Amino acid sequence: MAQSIPAGSTAAGGVAVAAESTVATRMSAPPSFDVADFPVPHGREEEWRFTPLERLRGLHDGSAEASGGMKAEISAPDGVTVETVGRDDARLGRAGKPVDRVAAQAYSAFEKATVVTVPAEAVLDEAIRVGLHGEGGVSYGHTVFELGAFAEAVVVIDHTGDAVRAANVEFVLGDGAKLTVVSVQDWADTAVHCSQHNALVGRDATFKSVVVTFGGDVVRLHPRVTYAGPGGEAELYGLYFTDNGQHQEHRLLVDHDAPNCRSNVAYKGALQGQDAHAVWIGDVLIRKDAEGTDSYELNRNLVLTDGARVDSVPNLEIETGEIAGAGHASATGRFEDEQLFYLMARGIPADDARRLVVRGFFAELVQQIGLPDLQERLLAKIDEELEASVA
């Protein structure tokens, strides 16, 4: 997977910027803001071999022209600044560059970006909520969430409606900051959504991401984490429920490029229906300068019916022997009839027993959200998916 690079650096004024990566990391081209630097994919490249390109509606080849149709609403507590800025704003792109053609297309095509700033030492008692509702058509977007030193915040990004959407989302954490991000993909069945999430974690900062994917025809998300200094922590959680004909793809990279940092990745998925296809790619790179790293990644999949397919590929590369620990695990299994029998033998109807087993499978990740209203909504969505399968 690579060449070694310097750890994250700091620009004038103390603003963290992501290190320039020369790591191939299963990419066919180096990261770039320019879409011209990425050839049109043909499906044989490592990063595209699982993706149904013909269903991306032109996001990958430049034929998808922006036509609007995305309604955005942002609710933020007092003290938080929300700005609409132009492409020349210096705060854009600091957390990392696009790593594939769709992300580069999104960066090249957006007209205005949104920058949400939480000032240093502010501890928010309410979540920042971003609602993105598709009303048809193609849209491109760019959003930056920046936390000052020792600030604490929770961000919820909620995707609904129907759209063809490509976007880049950045999370820049100052030293000692704490950020929890919940990204919900609850699209209509015909939506297409591709997005790259770049997180730059400052010294002794804590970043937690919870990605929840239910809807959409094709959803392809690319969360990436780099560290701007030692002592940073990143927790990446995800749950997905893949239904008839849906393609849901989550490709992660945790780039340990600073010493004494920690990462923990846990994604779980349930699949049901003909041609339901889930893809999980987990890349963790521990560079030679990242001594004291502690990292683990896990992916588990529960196949509920015949006709569903899972591709799960954990990758771990270690360039130094001076680490606290590193490991990965991946498991895919069918729904266990013994679990149903155990519950049914105690008087629980079959449908209720099935729901309890699946809820239990996801419970640990749902609890990571920490917002009761959103947790209840997602559990209700799981029940809705299960009811549809037995209808």
C-alpha cells in the first residue's frame, strides 16, 4: 500500500492542514482537486471494481450536469457561525483532497460551499442539524465543519428525498476538540449518493463518526481520517440495511501519520432481498513515524435471505514495529434459525423474534449515536425494513 510521508503539518496562524499523501492505497491516481487528473473509470480499477458504474447516472464520467433540486436546512445553537462562501475560501480543502473522479467532480462543480464554525472552548448543549432533502435532479456540494481548540459538538447530517448527489464533507478539529458526526442516508429508492468525508484530527482531539445507510439505489461513501498531531482518537461506526437491488458501499481509510494516536472501526450490515449488495473496504495504514498507534477494525454482516451478496475487505499495513496494537476482523453469516427457535419456544411470535435478533445485532452501534430521538427513528426504520421483507 505505500510510501511513507511526513505527518500532518500546521499552516501559518496555527491552522491544521492534511499531509500530502503519496500513498497509492488502492487508488489509480494521486489525490487531486482537479477532475482532469482522474481518468474516467471503466470498472476494472481496484477502487471501482465493486461499483455499478452504469447506475451512477453520469457522476463518474462528467455527463451529470448540475440541475439543482436540493433543499438544505441548517439548525445551529447560538455561538455557531454558518457561512456561505465562494470557491476561493482558504478554509476549503484543508482536511484532504478528493481521491477519486466523483469526489473531484463534486469539488470542481459546486458553486457555493457552507462553512460551519464552532469557536474555541465552546461546548454545545444542542446538536447542529443539517437537513438535505432531494427534490430531483443532480447536485454537487461542499461543506466544512470546523471546531476550535477544546470545543465540543455533535453534528447530524440527514439525507432524504430523491437526488443524484456528489459531495465532499470536511471535519477539521482543533487541538483537544471533540466532535461526534452522525450521517444518515435515508434516501428514496431511486437516489444516487456519492460522498467523501475527510476528517483532520488535531492533537489530543477526539472524532467519532456514525454512518447510517438505509435508502438509495446506489450509495458510495468514503470516510477518511488523518491526524494533525499526536494523541488523537478516531472512532468510526456504521450500520447499513441493504434491500432488494440496492448497492451500498462504504470505503474507509484511517491514515495513522502521527504518534500515539488511536482508531477503532466497527461497521455492521444486514442484507435481504434479491441482488442486495453491500461492500465494505477498511484500509488502515500505520506509517513509520506513527509509533504508539493503537488500531482495530471490524466488519460484520448478517444475511437475512437468499440472493444477497457481501464483499468485505479489511486491509492493515504497518510500517513500524513500535505500536500498542493493531488488528482487524471480518465476518459474514446467515440468519441463525436457532436464535429464532430459542425465542419462539418462549412464546415470542416469529416476526417479533426476528426483529429482536436484528435489533440486538445493531444495538451497540445505535447506542453510539447518543441522540434518543434519532435512535428511536432508526430502530423504527429497521423494523420497517423487516416488515417489508415479510409482507
